Amino acid sequence: MDAAETVTEPEILAILEPMIKRYALERLPEEKFGDFTIRAGYISAVTSGKDWYVGMGGEGQWRENAVEA
């Protein structure tokens, strides 16, 4: 995604809704959302901020876009 691009509220909600639903259904006791996103494979665990996008994913069309980026 180009830095000049913007994401609309409906796009954000379409991306987050399935993630939050999975979190509600599949989270471990006391598991935080960020930890769940790593365990579920949405993002990779990183030790350096510059590596945040490595292994970034999503669901549906957004997974494909993230992998291509």
C-alpha cells in the first residue's frame, strides 16, 4: 500500500471483523489480542520494529494483498 493511500472505515471493519470473531471464539484463557494475532498467523512475532511487516497476513483478499506487498 502506498503511503498516500487511505483505508476507509468499511475496509477497516471488513478486515477486523473476522479477526475479532476468531479471537472471541478461539482465544486462550487470558490471551491478549496481539498475542492471538501472532498465534493465529496474522503477523509474525518480531524482536525489531523494522521487521513488523515480515510475515504479515490477513484473511480472504487481504491475505493475498499482504503477501504480495
